[in-house]
Amino acid sequence: MSECIFCQIIAGDIPSNRVAESDAAYAFTDINPHAPVHVLVVPKIHVESADHLTTEQASVMGDMILLAQEVADVSGIRESGYRLIMNVGPDAWMSVPHLHLHVLGGQRLAGHLG
């Protein structure tokens, strides 16, 4: 998907600030951060959103969560806590149609979700 900005970042065609990487996923800092630590974790294969995952691709989510844990470790927020957010579709403000997980932390986050 050469027109996908995240696919271009993964391919190295667009520069990014790499935070962590695995065989299946890539993590880089968000260019419009909403917290002191705001990292995006994206699968290396193109999947439009969580709503488009197939049974054969289900392991992608596990890979992304494991990389998010590594991001929390290297960013120094694992002990204090962090938030994982995944948006699906335009009503959720999904701005890039490539599955991605936001890792946010580094301060007490606003909003109580549960």
C-alpha cells in the first residue's frame, strides 16, 4: 500500500522517530502528541483497522500489545501506568487508515474510563 503513510514510514521512505520494533510491528513517536509519551504501534502488514482484521491476522494484535509493553519499558512509564487507545473509523477520529495503537503516558491522564 504505497499510498499509506504508515506503510511508507515502515518502509523507511518517510522518516520517523523509532522507539521500538519487532518482526511484526513498528513503534514511533506521534508527530502530534497528546501526552509526554505518545507512541504509535503499527503492524508491518497493511490492515485498514481493527474492524478489518481477519482470523488469519489475529496474532497481529498480540504482537502490537507486546511491542506496546516494550514501548512502556523504554519510555519509563510501565510502572506509573499508560493508556492504550485504538480508534476505528471516522467517528472515532481515525485519521490514517492503517491499524494503529496509541501508547500514552508520562503524566496522570485526563478522563476516567472505568
